[in-house]
Amino acid sequence: MIQLRATDPLPARLKQLAADLREVIRELRPQEMALESIFHGKNAQSALRLGYARGVVMLLCAEADLTLAEYPPATVKRAVAGNGRATKEEVQRMVRWLCGLKSTPGADAADALAVALCHGHHLNIPAAIRAATKK
């Protein structure tokens, strides 16, 4: 998991995000990337910082020629918890169950896994896996 120091200045955090994500892309060689779309937050500063980070992610996605999918928060929650208004705790519990984890992931990790699960559901990956294992 990529972790940035909140005490670092924003430009330094964005630079570290880019370096760490480039390494993840180089190591794992994904074909696609999925993000949760921007939502209307109550804190304008937080939304602005999130926008900067999303810009870095989108740039790296384009540099690596990855397909980018975006899902609204309600779509992610519905795909994982069956309810577009699920709480963070409900999403965390469902991610733990769906991924077969021994412990409940933190909120940020659960959110990232929920987006990945949503994208897999959208691509109908479970059906593809079932079909491949029947052969």
C-alpha cells in the first residue's frame, strides 16, 4: 500500500505518490486501472488535494497506456455491500468477507479494494473465472 506522510508539503507528497505508483505499475504490469469518481465533499481543501492526487494517478495511467475506469461512490458501495448508501464500516466488513481477509482492512485500503471489486464485477470477472475453471 502506498502511504504518504501527511506532514510533508503537498508537492512532495504528489512526487512520492507518482514515484511509488510508477513502481507498482512497473512491477505488476496492470492492463487497467479503476478509480472512484470525485464526489462532493464538505471540505473544499480536501477535495482539492484529492483532485491533485487523482491527476497524478490519471497521468501515470495515460503514460502506461492503461484503460481507466471510474465509478461513482454509490456504484462501488452497491457492488460491494449491495447498498449504494452503505457506511464505511459496512464496506470494510464486506471487503473483508469478499476477499477472505483475516482482519478488517483500514478505511483507505477497504476503499481501494472496494473499487477493485466493483471493477471486477463490472467486467464480470467472477463469471470468467468460473468458466475458465470448468475447462
